[in-house]
Amino acid sequence: MEAAAGPADGAVSSRRALAVVRRAVDVMNERGDFAAAWAPDVVWHAAGIGEFRGIEAFSSAVGVFAEAFPDYRIELEGTVTEGNLVAARFTTRATHTGPFMGIQPTGRPVEWVGNDIYRVEGDRIAEEWFCEDLLSVLRQVGAVPA
């Protein structure tokens, strides 16, 4: 009987990729150093807001969000892995206490869902496709009628 083949040298296993993504969510929730979980040359494809290349651009884009919702908390609801790719469904809960997309703070609690696909290289996220329900956020803060 032959042994099951493992990942090639340098390849990331599904288990390892999922651990990297879980650590990245922890970094986000703890407002930690993004460079601990995302590669220096990360490419972040953020649906609806653009593409960001490099850890500085990624950190800046996330920083704008964190200023609007400083108490945000991301909860992974489900994941699927294949090799070094992880698809994740998440819910974010926060309070709108800073400007967001030109909307002044409302103090309202908000909750929205999203989906990400992560490509992991080594022990960091190299690329991320990010899509969240921003329309729901705009409705909850009163910027768009329900």
C-alpha cells in the first residue's frame, strides 16, 4: 500500500491555509499588525471599492473602515478549503461611530455578511478577493432607504 501524497515542497496544505486565515481574522479583530498575516506584496481585490496592492495600501484601506467602525468584530461562519485556497463566509458586527463613505456617524449598530477567498503562500495571505454587503450597511445607517 502506498502512502498518501502530501503537498509538494513549499506548498501549503488546506489545514495550514485555514490556520493562516483564522489567524488573519484574529489579527483583524485584535487590531494587530497586518504584516503578521498578510504578505508584504498582498493583492486585495475589494469588490465595490477597488484593488489594493501591498501591505501599506491594504492597511490604509482597512484603516478607513476601522475609523468608521472601531468596535467591529468579524465572525467566521463557515469555510471551505482546497489546497492553499480558503473560501470564507463571515458576519461583521459594529457600531457606526466614524465617517463612512461620506456618511457622518450615526451611533447605530450594524451587522452585515460577506464572503472572502484567500490564497495563502507560506504563512501569510498573498491574495484576497473580498466581497461584503455594503448596501446593507448603508441601509442600516440610514443613508439608503430600506
